[in-house]
Amino acid sequence: RKEVEQDPGPFNVPEGATVAFNCTYSNSASQSFFWYRQDCRKEPKLLMSVYSSGNEDGRFTAQLNRASQYISLLIRDSKLSDSATYLCVVSGGATNKLIFGTGTLLAVQP
Amino acid sequence: ETGVTQTPRHLVMGMTNKKSLKCEQHLGHNAMYWYKQSAKKPLELMFVYSLEERVENNSVPSRFSPECPNSSHLFLHLHTLQPEDSALYLCASSPGTGSSQPQHFGDGTRLSIL
């Protein structure tokens, strides 16, 4: 089983749509959780951290379910500029080792 | 305007060449990392440095040799690479190595081995 699993997509959605990405992780001792965004041929950039109580940043909402070892990202009112690969990332341990999922590709279409 | 700068952006080399990748961070961070990203695979952590000391080596072949002369600079020395080493090599930094601290990535060096 992969340490972090994501649906690779692609998710093709029209502008204005709401889209949700899911992610599961295998290590129950994981401590920190993030969503990163990676544009084509660019570096990953932190989108948001994910907290147990859930957190929102504008159109983006992240949720964490520790019991199910499940993380989600909801994007409302999708924009063309949201098109990218969204990486689910889990961290834990003394050396802040980040474990990346393979990413979910989102294509927002006009 | 990334705070982590990598050079070169692109590198093509033969299997017998020796080259080095350079990373510099301007964020005052104490930890630096090398990752490898191959097509259709998740990012793979290669090395972790904390305060210039290597704290993790993820079973990386010896043809990759990291060097961290100070907390702002990180190098990856390459020699006798194989075609399967072609990938995007990403450098990252973070304030420390605590698990809650996200990492900031450079633009990467796209490496092609002929």
C-alpha cells in the first residue's frame, strides 16, 4: 500500500464548479498534513496546512479525519488559474520527512 | 520570486560526466533538502541537512553526493549517472526540521542523462 494515495485524475471541470480531492495515508503516527500545488514544470508550492478541526482559506477548504486517515480539499467556484496538480503531503518524525502523494491533476475549462 | 534558488535550471550530461547542482536559500532557514521527481512518481526525498549536518540519507546511490558548506547553500554532486537518473531535482528549505513546518521549494533542475 502506498504511504499517501490520491486519485491521479484528471479532473476536468467547468469554471465555477466545486471540486473535491481526497487523499488517504497509511501511517497513523503522521503528525502534520498539507496540500501543495504544482503547476506544470514548476516547483511545488504550499497551498495550505490541514488541521484536525478543518480550515478554510478563501475558496479552499481542507479537512482531516485522523480516525479514517483521510484528508480532503474542496475548491469552490473554480477558476481557470486553479488548473494544476494538487499534492497531498503527510509529515512526521524527527527530520520533518514529507511523504508526497502522486498528485491529482485538475483542469478547469472555460 | 522564490526564496530558494537553484542552478542550473536545465542540465544535459553524459553518463561519464561530473557536474554539480547548486541550491541557495535566502529565507534564514536551518534545514535543507534534496528531492527527486520522476514522471508519474511522487517526490522522493533524497537527503536532509539540518544546520549543515546530514541527518537523513534515503538509500541514495553513491553517484549522488551532497554537500552543505553552510546553512544557506546546498550542492548535489553528480558523477557516472545512469539514464534512469533523468528527473527534476528539487531543493527545499524549512525553518527547522519539526514536522509542522512546511517546506519551500526551488524551481528545480531538470536533468537529462544521455
